[in-house]
Amino acid sequence: MRHSVGLLVVCVCALFAQSTDPAVSRAQAELERIQALVDAGAAPRTQLERAERAMMDARDQALLRRTLYGEDLTEDLLGEMIAAAERRLERRKDELANAQRLVAEGVASQTTLGSYLEELDRAQKEHDLAEARARLCRQLTEIAKAEQETQERLERSPQEASRFADKFEGDGLFTLTDFQRLEIAFRVEFSRPLPVSAMGDTAVHRALGFDHRSRVDVALHPDQQEGIWLLRYLSSNRIPYFAFRQAVRGKATGAHIHVGPMSTRLARGG
């Protein structure tokens, strides 16, 4: 596929970043230390198994720090992010089960379960957050693809594209000051923040070959009350927009309002 090279570069860079994570480096050093002790007969193999699990957990945690809490995320990394969160959740479940077994056998007291329950709760919330982030990223990808397809249709047949996307050229500009005023006006009108789904440049847009700088995608349907208000505001202030009523192949979930000029194609090569 034409965008696979760009996505591959993103993934390779992410994997390289993971290998240099300080927590991963410490876990690796500890694993090597325990391995040497086991090889010398100075430590039991169970200790090595714990070090190996700690190493795998550190790698998963490093991946989640970049994907779950980072700002840039491509669709290619979603599966890795979810899998890492699932593995960490399963480890916490296993640790709690082992602790409960020790309590049942009378080896440990009930109070020792508190920390395990807290760790399990954190891992569950982390997993839920990963799934939510994945859903948002997939929606962003769908929206970006909708814009890409619309631009291609506009180039081929403007009349055809106009049936599902309204275009307003305005003054051709959208500045940070314009955005700040828009945010304030929307909050005053509806008593909630402007539902921005993509603010400026994102990894998704870059992977698809589009320059989304100085553009904002707003998760509002142009035919609903808030969307109608937004289009009127943009028109009255001469701010360009594209109002999408459907996404690629008619998926309604891609409806949104692109504020600013249409995204341009990124230059290829040097």
C-alpha cells in the first residue's frame, strides 16, 4: 500500500524508543544479574522467572507510556497498545490469585491483599483507557480518510462531492487567535468545551500523506444544533471550513466539521 512505508518508519522509531527506556534498561540489567546467579547455582530458577516477568512488564509499561499517554499515535500501534495493557492486566490478576492462595493456605494475612487489589485496579483502568484511546484513534483515522477521499472526489468531480460535504472558502485563513475566539464563543453558547477531535498536525494525517497544520477537526454533525451554530459562526467570521455529513463509504460516524483550509498533500522526497 502507498502509505505502508511511512507507517513502518513510525513503528520502527517506536520500537527503538522502547529499547532505550530507563525502566527497561534497569529490568534488563537485573535480569542479567539474576541469570548469572542462577547459572552459578547461587539463586533459584524461580527468582529468574520473576525477573523475566518484570522485564516483560517493563517493556509493556514503556510501550504504554508512549502510546497511551503520548500525543502521537498511529493506527498501526493500536494493537500493540491494547495487547500490552491486556498483558499487564493479566499479570496483576495472576499476582492477586497467588496472593489469595497464600492467604487461604495460612501463609500470609488478609491485609497483604490490599496492595495487589490496588495494582489490579490500576491495571484495569489502564486497560480501559487503552481501549478508549484506540476507539478515538480509529475515529480520527476514519475522519482523516474521509477528508482524503473528499479531496480526491473534489479533484475529479466537484458536483459529486458537494452532495455529502459543504465547502466554504472564507478568507482562506484560520489562525490560533481565530481558534481561541471560537472556543470561547462555543463555551459561552453551549456551556461545554468545543469537541475537538484533531488539533493541528497528527501522526495519522502524516501517515496518510496530508498536512493538517493550522487545521482543526470538530466532532459535530453539521446538521445538528451545535454543528449548525458552528457553521454560522465560521461563515460570519469568514473562516474556511469543510462540513462532512458522512465518512468513507457512507459511514455516518465520520461526520464532522473541518475548520481551516482543506489539508494539503505533504511533499514527498527530500
